[in-house]
Amino acid sequence: MRTFTFDGETSASYNVYVFEGTTHDAPARAYSSNVIPGRNGALLTDEKRYDNIEHSYACFVVDDFINNINAFRSFLNSKIGYKRLEDSAHPDEFYLACYRESFIVTPSNNLNMGKVTVTFDRKPQRFLKTGETAVELTSGGSITNPTKFASKPLIRIYGTGRVGIGSNSITVTAANTYTDVDCEIMEAFTGTQSRNAYVTIQNQDFPELKPGANGITLGTGVERVVITPRWWRL
């Protein structure tokens, strides 16, 4: 039977199973709209992002309904902020979602089973699990993005020097064990220690892995790089 897993815990732990879901829906692209007097229509400006989307599961609860639904409700409401969400119907991808909705249950007449709709507020990306596999390079090479969307990788750099990624680059000016550059949150660090002062980003534009092939170059002083690509689709 179909299940979902939220923050590492499966709905089956509470005898909750999915019979219908909105998991094939896609988010809206964000545009700002401006009306100019004397000009027909609206001027649209692409904000280069997608909105969050509601992600719902219509579920049924079987066996020991009262205890299971109470435990399941407490589990969902104990989670704060975005957590990892997986769906057995889409085993190759995962989402980042927040549970913050009301919890409305329809019990059956015998109170041994019932229905509940679980709605998450999730980020627009459907992250591919293949994008969690790190790619290590000790010399120049290439990484191919299999999707139609540019991803924001996590880049671990060993040594000092310049790392070229496509038409962009990162330069590390002071060595540590390694330097992580997270292109999603736009921060450089080693563990909990900030390394922003020792990293220069070309044009202050953190690199992305564009659809198709992305050339990677390692300058003098860079021993190796480990790139977690974070592929995603809609």
C-alpha cells in the first residue's frame, strides 16, 4: 500500500495509508506584474523563482483507530519548519515540506478506521535522489545536469586556488581541512566555522549547474573538489 515518509518516519508506523494524492501538481512561476498607462496588457517581470505548493494526501487509518490517529496527529504537529518528505509512489525523488495545516478526521461508524487529509506546504522542487550522490574530481572534467533546471550545488574544495564551474568560478584564498561552498544558502564554511572571508565568488554570483554539460577546472593549489549537485525538477 502507498505510504509517505516525513522526517524519516513512515505513515505506516501509525497504520496510515494513502489512497489519493496531489503529487503530480506543479507550482506556479513567480512574476511581478506592472500596468503602464497607455499600454495594453501588463508588463511581466520574471522573478526567477517558483512559489510553494500545497501537497496533499487523502489517507485512511486502519486498526486501533483512536490510538493511531492521536499518535499520528501528535507526530505531524511536533515537526517545525521544513522537513524531508518522501512518497512510495515516487521513489526516485524527495521534497522539502512543512506541516502547518489543520487536522480534520472523518471516523467510520465503528471507530476502528477513518479518513484524514494531510496537507503540506512544500518547496517547489522535486529533488532527485541521484542529485545527492557526490562527484569527486581531482583534475578538470565535466558534470552533466540531466534536468531542465539549473541546480545550486554544495561544493567542497580541498586546498587553495580557483575552481571554475561553467562560466563562473570560486577562489579560496586560505586553506583549511576543506571549504564548503553552499550555492543554495550562499555561504562558505567548514563545519560550523564561517569561511566567507576567505572565499571569492566571481561577480558575487554563486555558481549553478546548468542543464547539460558543465565544465569543471581546478586551478593550481586545489587538490580536489567534491560536488553534490542537488538535481531537481518540477
